[in-house]
Amino acid sequence: MKQSHFFAHLSRLKLINRWPLMRNVRTENVSEHSLQVAMVAHALAAIKNRKFGGNVNAERIALLAMYHDASEVLTGDLRLLR
């Protein structure tokens, strides 16, 4: 897949709504979810490094978290719990 096609696919993540596990005031899309997961993952990695003497690459963890649901552009949000 060409790089431009990859980013075009990723831009569609904002069009895919997530299945809420609990009642929400507002529906969250996969793009918003991925950004929030990346921010939390980065913060947790930074806390591990600073407070607990860890040696993890916080930027890599954030990057992996950001793309963790990229496949859902093809599959839609996967509802794992009923």
C-alpha cells in the first residue's frame, strides 16, 4: 500500500464510532480513542521511568498505542463483550 493510501485509510478512523461498554453522553470514535490511549500509555511509561527507575521507551509505547486499532479502518470497531 502506498504511504498516501495508508494515511488516507487512517483518516477514516474518525468516521468509525466505538461500541460503548457503558452509557456515555457522547459517542467516541476510534481516532479519539487511539489518541487517548496513546496519551495514557505515554504518561504511564514516563511515570515508570521517573518514579520507579524503569527504562522503557515512552515514545515507542505512545506510537504503538496510537496505532493499536488501525486495523479497525477495515474491520470496524470490534465488539468483544456482549
